[in-house]
Amino acid sequence: MSILCCMCESVVYPGHGSLFIKNDMRSLWFCRSKCKKNFNQKKNPFYLRWTRFNRKKRGVILNKKILFTSFINQKIDQIQEYDIYLISHVLFQMERLQKLNRNRSIDFIYKKKLK
């Protein structure tokens, strides 16, 4: 049985984390000092963006396995049509940006050598 952090619900590995025992003899495990400090400040993990509680509330996918199964079970109802003009325009802009970045890096190296 793995122990979960009471703040962020991540796994507390053996030999890691810290244990806090309340007056009613409930034991609370913390995976890192960040979780313990937030608990001591009486922060609610439901409202902290980095906790699993908040991710569940927001509907963020927490597991790659869930993502893969939802991708497999997804039904394709219609064929997507692509705008050829839009794709060609995007490719042209990408080439233009690559040239700009290349020129900027050459100018940077040239100015660095002059110093």
C-alpha cells in the first residue's frame, strides 16, 4: 500500500516526506516541504493550481493512459477539409521566421566577435 500526500495526493516514497500527527491521532503525510508549509498556512488544496484536487476540478487529464484511451475511443464523424491557401501561407511565414532567426544569430555572433 502506497502512502499519498494529504495535500497534493502524490506518492510519498519510503524514507521520504514527513509525518504530522493531529491531536485526534490522525496521521497526515507530506511529500515535500511545500505541501507541509501550505498545510500549516491552512491553505485549501482544492484551490491550489498544482494539486491533484484542483486538476480534477478543472478537468485536466492527469494520466497519459486516460489520454490514450480517450483518443482511441474518439469517433470521427466528418472528414476534415484543409484550406490550401492557409497552409501555404503558414509554411511561407515559417520559412520567413527561420531566415530572420538565422540572420539574428549571425548578427549576434558578429557583434560578439567585435568586442
